Amino acid sequence: MAFDRAADNGSFPGALHGVRVVDLTTVVFGPYATQTLGDYGADVIKVEAPDGDSTRMTGACVEKGMAPLFLGSNRNKRSVVLDLKTAEGRAALQALIATADIFIHNIRPQKLENLGLAAEELCAANPRLIYVSLLGFGSGGPYSGKPAYDDIIQALSGAVDLNRRHAGTMRYLPTIAADKLGAQMAIHAVLAALYQRERSGRGQVVEVPMFECMVQFLMTEHYFSRHFDPLPPSNGQADEYCYPRTIDPWRRPYVTSDGHVCLMPYNDRHWQEFFSEIGKPELANDPRFRTLADRTSNIGTLLPLVEAETAGQSTAHWLAVCNRLGIPCAPVNGVADLEQDEHLRAVRMFGEMETGADWRFRYVRFPVDMECSQVSPRLPPRLGEHTEEVLAELSSLMARP
């Protein structure tokens, strides 16, 4: 039966409505993951120490404890303050976990037992619990238990080396890529575990190591010829690793007479039409550029050839040409341009809400649109804002026969 939007009138709850998440994570790796679970409708209870998540103080803000980095990863949650250095705080946390569907933490393994949070005990007490460990490094290896931040993982995973190969200098990616990629891995692992629990009735322990996640992510294309043993005859040692197109120094927006443009002829037809447009149709039969494999092997020759042409005309000219020929293209947005991008404005990618104080909260919305799951975004919580509320709920649950 087709879904009837008009008949429904938007009455569906979130896809994860009724799922309780006890969130003992800080910084971005964990909070970004649990924010997404909240965006799907889960009841995310963020357990914080008395001084709060460190990101509450990361960046200038107009309200103490509500700094920019915190606001970006903590909407749709409730904040509970517990002092886990005290027996009372640890007991309250364990009682909360006993009511949870998901417990997620980013505490190094050596500290867990001291807090009474070892997986064996918690899962024995609550067999339906999905116990999620967000770690820097997987258990069983020599790095296990070491501290890990985004810069550390970028250095170890090859991200810095890829920047060196592309730009000639050792640089980190200008985004906390390892944290956010690890968070995405954690999200789909949790959803898979929830689905499996629906069939088996049992929870499980899930381990999400940031280092291994980042390696798998980067090596999707950059393992390249190493997929073959022996190596293909045409590939020497220099080509074993790395997809050539992505690391070539010329892989960048092309210079135009008044700025830059991103244009990307990709298939054979695109290139044939592009070469004809610039008055060099013979290049389509050049053995260096005839096929995708040829172009990949000669990317360092092809890309500067393209820029020699784009530099003579305006950005608007090349956008018009590519749109006419059906070649993928785009102008280059600055970060500051995104709020004015016509598409992002049309889909209402940026929103704002009242805070009850003398400032409004502006945010980037969750991008997924689910027909049968509607969740209105809620303000990231003030520190300890929901402590009394959640503990009262807990007392009520524990009092039930």
C-alpha cells in the first residue's frame, strides 16, 4: 500500500522512539554518534562529570558551557551530571544502564573495571544491552589502550601521507575526519545490533576502533593495486598504493579567467565532447586518453591540459558549457557561502531555534529525510539540565513490581 502523507498528518514518531541510550562519551567521536541516534528519535541520556564535557568550553560562546563544538554534536539529548568518583555516582550510572537498550562509552579499557563498567557484568545484568566501546585502537593489538585523538589517528592511518603525496607537505586534513568517520561506523553498528536483537532477543558487545575505521575508509580506493597478488605487470612499486587521480597535485579546482571551477568529465563520452568543445577532437583518440584506464594512468598529463583551456574563459562560461554537454560541474563554494547556497536554502539545511536566553541556536540539520520518522530537533542540553528528571524516572522504574 502506498504511504499516504495527507492521511498521516506527520504523526509518526522517530524511528528509534522508545530506545534508551546511556551516553558516557565526550569530545566528538561519541557525541556525534549519539546525536545521530537522537536525531532518529532515541532517548539519549548524556552522563557528564560535574565539570561537563570538555567541548562545552571549546570556542567563544555567549552562554557558559554552550560552546560551538559542543553545540555541533549534542542536540536531541538530556544531560545528567554524576560524579563517578563517588560510590553514589557509580551506583546511579549502573542503575541507569540497567534500564538502557544501548550503553556507549569512550573510556580506555584499563579504567572501565575501576568504575564497575566492565562489559561482562553489565551484560550479565541486562542481557538485552548493546554495549558499545568507542576506542582509539582495537583490543588485542600493541596500541590497545593508548590515548587517541583525531591528529594521532590521521598520522597513523595514512591521511597525512596522502596529503604529502598530493600537496607535497605533511598536513592533517582540515577536519576532524577520524572522529566523524568513527562515529558513522558506530551508528550503523548500533543499528545493526538493534536489528539483530529484534530477532535474537539478546544484546551484544560492539567495539568501534577509530584507527581501524580510518584505515578501512582510506584504503577503500588507496589499497589500489595491492588487491592483486602478484601485482599487475603494468604497475611498479610507485603505483602499488594510492588511486592516482585523487593524489595527483593537479587534482584541484581549475583556474578560470575570473576564479575557479570544478568540472569533471568522467566517462568516454564526456571527454570526447569536452575535447571537441575546446577544438581538439583528436585528443579523444590519443592513446593516453582514449579510455578510463588510459586517463587514470596519465592523469598527471591530462589535468594540466584541461586547466590550460579553462584559464582562458570565465567560470560562468565553463558552467554553461558543461551544463549544455551534460558534464558534471560546479562553482567552488567557500565555507561562508554555504548558508546562501540556493539548494541548501531550498531544502532548509540550516535552522535555528529559541534557547530561552538572549541568543538563538543556529544549527545544521540532520540531512536524512525519512518518510515515516519525524523528529523535531531539540536544543543541546545545559550541563545537568535533566539530572532530577532522569533520576526521578529511574526511581519510578525501580519502584515497579
